[in-house]
Amino acid sequence: MPATSVTRTIAAPQPDVWAALADIDNARRWNPSWSRIEITSAQRHGLGTTFRAHTGDGEAYDFEITEWDAPHQIAFSPIRDDAERYSITLESHAFRLRPAGNDETLIELTARASAHGIRGRFIGLLLWPGYQKHGLSLALDSLQAIFEPQTAGDAEPGAAPGGD
């Protein structure tokens, strides 16, 4: 089973970071690929909650919360038709949170997939990890921006101090 992960320390207490991740209605705040979230289950949070994530290009993907250990771990798994089978299939994205001291939180975001056949194993070993790491990093960038907004000087690398 291919897996890849990225880690980040965010300048916010673990309960605050957990609250942002557990607020499924607003998950688009930390996942820039999602433009709208639609809860599809009767419950709105916790293990077993299902939701549909809509993308800006009109696609929609269904997910279920398959792990929920507040405020330490949350995982989302795609809901698929059993007939769907690809060379490599995403199985889950999992956030693991640990206090890092001084009101900081260490976050590890892991993607796991299943590989099918020789082509899937090849993709899972050589191509998929880099592709996923890019997406995982974007999600952590967005999550970090919730708690550590960029200042004007941070927005433009190489800009001269003083702005003129």
C-alpha cells in the first residue's frame, strides 16, 4: 500500500487546529481544491459523517470520516462504488496532531492508496508519492494560513523592505 506524508508545525494550540479540521462544513478553508462542502449524513461531525466536496471545475467527491480521535486524529476516506477500480486508488487522508510546545501543533498529513496490477505498483512507487506530497503541502499551507496569516512583506519574496 503506497503512502506518503508531510509534516508541519503550526503556531496555534492543538485544540484550535483540531477545531478547524473538525469543522467539516468549512473544510474548504484548508483544502484549496474544494469550493463547497455538502454534508450528506444526518450527523454533522464525528466518525461516520459523510460529505460531498465540490471542486471549482464542477467535479464532486464523496467522503466519510473514518477516524475521529479528538483532538489527535481525523481521517477522510473516499466513498466509491465497488465497481470502480483504478491502477492506484486513494484510500485515505489522515491528519495526526501533537502538541509541539509554546502553543504550537505538529501536524502530519498522510495519504494512503492501494495499487492494483503492475502499472499501479509502478505508479505507486514512482509517481504517486510526489504528486500527493504536492497536494498535501497545499492543504497544510492553507491550514497554516488560517492561524498564521501572511503579512505584506511575506507575500512577495525578494521585495525590498519599505515597499517603494
